[in-house]
Amino acid sequence: MIRTQIYLTERQRTELATISNSLGKKQSELIREAVDRFIDQAVLSRKDAVLREAAGIWKDRTDLPDFTATRTEWDRK
């Protein structure tokens, strides 16, 4: 692990200490868990954004086969 120094507001520090005591976890562990959740959420948001951006990119192409007909044929088999 890499040691990192952060600044917290008085409220953040007090609430973190309270949560730490009630859960029996170190404050550093709680901070790491919160950062992991934030990163996971950001990654999902980026993936969603890429999918939304890519949606329909082929809809106006005329040089591609009729995928609906091809898919219907596959579904019949």
C-alpha cells in the first residue's frame, strides 16, 4: 500500500471516528472501502457513457447486411 495524506473537515473526521468505533474498523480501512466504492461507481459510469455513445452508430449505414433478417433466420434454427 501507498501512504497518502488527506485533509478532512471536522464533521468528516468526527463521523468517521464514530463509524469506525461502531464497526470496529480502522478509519483508514473505511476510507479505502469508500474510495473503492467511488472508483467502482466511476468505472460503471464510464462504461455506461461509452455504451450510450456507441448506441445506434450503424443505424444509417447502407453498406451492411440486413441484421434483422439475419437474426430472424438464426432464431428459426
